[in-house]
Amino acid sequence: MANLNLVQAINLALIQEMEKDERVLILGEDVGVNGGVFRVTEGLHARFGARRVVDTPLAESGIIGTSIGLAMAGLRPIPEIQFDGFLGPAYDQICSHAARMRTRTRGAFTVPLTIRVPVGGGIHAPELHSDSPEAIYSHQPGIKVVMPSSPYDAKGLLISAIRDPDPVIFFEPKRVYRAFREEVPEDEYTIPIGKARVVCEGTELTVVSWGASVLQCMQSIEKSSRSIELIDLRTIFPMDLEAIETSVKKTGRCVVVHEAPRTGGMGAEVAAQIMERCFLYLEAPVQRVTGFDTIMPYYKLELNYMPDASRITGAIEDLFAF
Amino acid sequence: MMLIREFELRCMQAYQDKKIGGFCHVYIGQEAVAVGTIAATEAKDPIVTAYRDHGHALARGMDPKHCMAEMFGRIGGCAKGKGGSMHMFDRANNLFGGHGIVGAQIPLGVGLAFATKYEDEVINGGKSNRVTLAFLGDGAMNQGSVHEAMNLAGLFDLPVIIICENNGYSMGTSISRGTTMGHKIVSKAAGYGMEGVEVDGMDVVETYGAMKQLVDRVRETSRPIFVDMKCYRFKGHSMSDPRKYRTREEEEHYEQGDPILVLKTQLESRGFTDDQFKGIQRDVRAEVRGAVEWAEASPIPPTSDLYRDVYREKWGPYTGSSDPEMLGGAEKPCDSPAIDPKADLL
């Protein structure tokens, strides 16, 4: 076991998969010599060489398109897109090609691709460097969308993503990158994609969240006198609906928390699923605590935008007062 | 070439008879390009192209039955009726598709070349010995992803030949109206550090001769090449194109240089007879008629097929569909072949 932060856990997963399988290669802007803007790929260029850790031009569509070609040919590319907002130029390649190839070819061609993307706010970056676009890609069948909130989950989920035969967008919450350390096994292990984690058990209310917001939820729950269950989805799509259903049928109340804007966010999907599955069990309407329907503000205001413990606590209390 | 011509004529007919949906872009007039270029490759060389792709599929060896059934949306199609006219894929023949977004297949082609080189050199420790052909139209020269891909190909020394099938029109806009340096698009290659070559794509012997040299050279040097393949599409962009952007006189002028007639004339000087020509015509007609009949007899995929091949795993009505047929489909396991790490390589 080693005491690692999220960056180190991802770095370790990359090293182990690259050691194990020569088909795995990394490409992206400054991922090689510089080790990536967040230093997630630090040391890999020296260890595996420029043929396997490839510095590319600043060209997201080209990087992802090239990676799709690599994946269709049977390799396991792991492109890094430097910031969430920079996924935009690659949207066409992701949604027009990667997501559709298996269906379009009836399984003859697949795209085993893992796109790593630092995501979300909280590091004093401007918009385009602080966005949370998970709902956009969850709306595209054929893609899996993963967002770990802890070093342990990050390592196991990344290994699963790399080995997954389908394209995975692996969102890494920047705010968690160096926020805390935890014990991470040095041996390889996988965490299944599509399975949520019950962070803490409770009987009176369920909080569903993912990414950096999970940490804000934990702060709120620690201060509460209520018995609250926290579910970290870990995989945004396909979502672990059974975990949500089981918990909400038990508690009868649910708050969904995410950093992305409110309208059309994945919180809306969670709420709709609960309505379809748990309506007669509910004591109160599902509440959402989310970012606002605005562009991510500049850094002086970012903490006002992102859900924090006090907003989450407010929503929880509203449900008990309903 | 005669097979492609006959195939496309029957496609037009089937489209007009509403037997083919999902759009249809025919290759009539450009047959020498697919035939001449693909003949210069080996079966191991990957190919990727855009949506006017029936000719490439047939030239690469796809059975016309499977090609036609795909357009008819039938289970017998190369993608079991899930891809359609623009999405001809053939794993056995290393055809990595027809693609519908203009120019967006060029990064894929560059990735394929990257993959073959990586596999040959890094995994197998040998010398890069495969050449990828990546086709695009002249209209795609104005798409950003093409230029990102050309830069990557030049930068990484990838064994890819980017072939611009320059038929002079991006849908209804002539190249001079839509593209800078339209009279000499090979000039764009220089900016990416790659050789640019102009080839006559209306004379299959010339196309083949030029391409053979280029393919051999790329196999040796592993350096990318850009080809401006001069050609002309005899029909409209798609089936609903009124062709107001060009004159009948212009079309007639190019029809004089029909690549099939050009080859016929060349062969006649070597003793090829009209009877032999008619014999081939009879054969391809019978083959394509057989393909149409076969396609029509092939079943339409069931609704339960919708949830198949979205992911490797069994996939179902995530949103709670109550359609019993769909639910039935979801309960059936996904039948995609398991991925064997080594067999999966090209």
C-alpha cells in the first residue's frame, strides 16, 4: 500500500497498464517531456520513451481522431485533453466516430479508447478550464463517462477504462487532484464501470453525487445530525440505477449534487429515474444542488457557483421540513 | 470499373424505387480512382474513405451482395443493415469505413498509419511495411480536422497517402469558389512537409502506374504523400441534386473522357474486342442483378436489434422502455465477438 493523491494514483495506473500491455500508449499536448499540465503523466516519457508517450500538436480533433484510428487498429490509446473546455474541438470525433463505430459496423470495429480529461472548477482557473461537461457526453450512447472522487477509485476505474472494449471519457476532478491522500494498493485492481459506491450508509435521506462535489457532500453530512446515505456514482453513464433505487426506497428522500449547470444536468436524469422507480416511496420531492445556468464565473466567484456544504445542508433541511 | 458502374446504376434505380433510404452518393465517373489506387495496395494496407464509398468497398473486394444489402438496410449487409450507404466497413479486407462527416476520416487514417507503424516497429521490432490510403473529396480540403491530421502525418513521419478525389465540386460549390489555391491544391501539402503529387484519375492505367510508385515509396520511406487525384463525378452530389451549378456542356465534355471508355480504347489497340466488352457487361449485370435480388430477400433487422452493439456488454432499455419487443431484445446477450488482444491487431 502507498499513501497517494489522485494524481499519483492515476500515474501509477498508467505505468502498470503500460508495463503490462505494449498496445497501450499515451498521447496529448505536453504529456511527454513536461509530464502534462497537471503532471499526471510525469516520468512516463523517460520510462517508456517518445514512441509510447507522444507529445502532439495543440489539435484536439486531430488527437482524438488519430486515437480513434489507433484504437480501431487494435491498440489502446490514452489521449489526454488538457482541460474540460478543450473537449469541444474533439466533440465531432468523439460523438460522430468513437461512440458510433460499434453500432455502425455491427461489432466488426470497436474503439477501445480512454480519453483522460481534467474536469471542473475550484482551482482558480477561468471558464473553459473549469467546466463540467459530463451530461453532454452522457447523452451520447456508445460512450461511457467515468468520474472518480478518490485516489483508490481513480486507479481501479482507470485500469477498467483502459481495458474496456468501448470508448470511455475519464474525467479527473482537478479540485481533488492533490486535495488528499489515501491508501492505494500497489498491486493492480479494477473497479467495475457502472457501479456506484456507498460512501456512508444512512436511513433518512440519500445524497447522490460524483466528482469533487462528493467531498462537499461529505462535509455537509459530517455536520448533520440526520442519518444520511451518500452515493458516489463514480460512473456517470451508464448510471448505477439499482444503487440509487435501493437507497431511495430505503430513505424516501434524495438530494442530487453536481457542479455542472442545473438544466439538463445529470441531476435531472437522477430525479426522473427516481420518479419512475421510487415515486410511492418518496416523502418529499427530489432536490438538486448544482452549478447555475451560467458560464462558470471567473475565479473570484467560482466558490459561489459550485455547490458547497452549506447549500447542500440547506437542501437537506428543506427536505426534512417538507 | 464496370462492376462499380453497373452497381451504381442499379443503386440509383433502387433509390428512385424507394428501396434504398438513408441517402445515396454514387461513384459514377470516378471508378478509375478507387480501382487504380486500391490495385496498387496490398490487402494488409488499411483504407479509409468518406461517404461516396461503394466503389472503394467493391474495389477492395467486398461482395456486391453485402454492399447492396447494407444500402437496403437488411441483415445481409456488411454491417447487418446498421450502417447504410455511407458506412461501408470490411474488416477482412482492411476497409476502415466510409464516414459521413466531411474530412473527419482523415485523422482516423493518420491514426491507422500510426498504428501500423507502431505495431511493426515498437511491438514487433521490425520495419514499418504497411501503407494506409486515406481518401477525401476536394470539399473536405476546407475542414479543420484534415489540416490537423496532415500536420500530424508530416510531423510523425506516418506511412499514409492522403488522396484528394478532386472532382471539382464540394456538393454544389466549385473548387475555385470554395478553396484557396483551388487550381493547385498540392501546394497545401508543402506546408505540412509532405510531397504533393497530381495524378490523372480518369485513366485507370495512369492512376495505377502513378499510385504503384507512390505506394512502394511510402512503404520504403514511411513518409506521407498528398495526392491531388483529378477526376469528375458524372452524376449529382447525391440523388436529389439538380446540378444547377454546372452546365450540360461541361458534363458532356467530361463524359467524353469516361474512364471505362478510355480503358476500352486502350485495350482495343491490344486486340480487345467489342464482344469481349459486351461479355463483361453481361457478367456484371447478372452479378449486380443477383446482388439486388439477394438484398431484397435478406430480412430487415428486428426492433430488438436496436440495443445490440451499442456497448460490448448486454445493453437494454436504460430509460425504461415498455416496448416488449425491445425488452426482449435487451434480454438477449450481445453477440459481438470477444476481443482477443493479439488477434485484434491489424
